[in-house]
Amino acid sequence: MKYTGKAIGIVIAVVVVILLYGALYTLEEGRQAIVVQFGRPVGETITEAGLHMKLPFLQEVRRFEKRLLVWDGDPNQIPTKGREFIWVDTTARWRISDARKFLENVANEAGAQSRLNDILDSVVRDQVSSSELVELVRSASWKLPEGEVLDEVPKEREEELKREIARGREEITRTILAEAQKIIPQYGIELVDVRIKRLDYVESVREKVYERMISERKRIAAKFRSEGEGRSAEILGTMEKELRRIRSTAYRRVQEVQGQGDADATGIYGRAYDKDPEFYAFLRTLESYKDKVNPNAVLILTTDSDIYRYIKNANPIMDGQQSGK
């Protein structure tokens, strides 16, 4: 009997431990829970962290996140209002606001992600297809830059830059959020924020855009080259003009110096001629002898030529000097 009582006590203790283990559960911080009995939720949503109780073996606990969750949609190819096809990549932040509704409608986070894909993709497609590309790219508060920035912009693109934006990217994202918030609460989900993460042209349109950008860059480069060539021609023209002026001034100065030198030489020759005409004639004749010497030419003169007059006259003097010696 004594051993039988101990065995019964041990069995009772084990059963109590098992019952307590099945009846108690802990809820972590940042989580919320719903107690489910035979697959159906019972009671209110438990949001306080700590130790809680449930019926053992009959009830289960389904835990869900209470913090913000991330939704990242797949990039979609969507046409804008102007029929430009672009890739739109959207992201959102959401949380489980009603765990009971969430469990009943989508069951888990994977089901919620799938439902968000359907809702947000549809709303984003509607808003993008009803908006101009410039509204998706630009903010309504964007202001046109001033100064030299517009000098590089083609005239046909300048009008587009100056066009006023009615909505802008922020307004479009707010509209997407508002439209999606009308549908999502029925699933126990609160949509906190929606953002367009990235916009890009499709490949075929992107190539055309690159070609247009290259063409614009080439046009601007040609403009700069033309301006540079014009400035170069202007500088070269000024240089040539200045060079001609310097050469003209130098030539005039040379002619003045040469004229003055010739005048001085003529005056000297004139004064020398006045003092001794015979000596002057003799000196000029000697100079002519030197000028006439040319190793490549033959000059034939008679002995009666005036060029030898002084040489012929000099012979008697030389003979007399020799005889005197």
C-alpha cells in the first residue's frame, strides 16, 4: 500500500506537470497571439508579453508579428499615360492590426504577402497608367534651375522642363497608399507606407533614350567646338593683324633708317667731292674694280676704256719712282 500510494502520487504529479505544460505558454515581446480551438479562434487577441494560459490539448496558440513588416513587389512593366513603357519597382511597410481577422482571411504572412501582391500591384498599375512620366519622376515642389544649366538643354526639352506638375511623385504615392488602405483592412492588415523604389525604361525605350542623350551631347559638343573654332579664328585674326602692324612699323622704320643713311652717305660723298673731285673719282673707280670682280664672269674691255684711266695714268708715276730709285 505504501508503494502504491507513492506511485499514484508520482503519476498525479506527472499529470499535473503535463497539464501545466500544455496550459501555459509564453508570448515574446513584439509578438501577438490568438488561441485556436479545433481550428477556430477563441477569445481576444493577446498582445501583452509574458506567461499566459490556455486549455491543454484542446487549444493551440498562433503567434504573429506585432512589428512593421516589409513588402517588396516584383518590378512590373507598366505603360504611362503617354504610352512610355517603364519598369516600376514598389515597396511597402505594413503590420498586422487585427490578428483574428488576419488568421481568418490570410492565415499567415505568406498569404498576406500574396494578397498584398494582388492589391498593391493593381493599385500601382492604375495610378501609373493614369499619370504622365514626368509626374512619376518629378516632385511637385521641384523648381526649374537657373543659370547656365539651361544652356545645355535643347529648346524642345526646355518647354517640358518648364511645364508645371499637377501631382508629382509624392502625391501619386499618397494616392496609391490611400486607395490600397480602403481594401486592406478587411484582412486585418494596416498598410503604413507605400513607396516607388525605382523607375526605369524598358530595354527598347532605354536604347532610344540613350541615343537621344548621345545626340544631345554631340550637339552640345559641336556647339562648343564651333564656339572654340570661332574664338580661335578671332584670336588668330587679331594675331595676324598685330603681326602685320608690327612688320609694317618695322619696315617703315627700316626704310626711314636706310633713307637717313643714304642721305647721310650722299652728304658725305658730296662734301668729299667738293673738297677733291679727282680723289673722289679715283675712289669710286677703285670701288667699281672691286664690284666688277666675278669669278664666274668674263669682262672684255679695250685699253681705251675709262675704267683703266687711272691705271694707265699710274704707270708713268710708278716708272718715275722706280727710275728715281
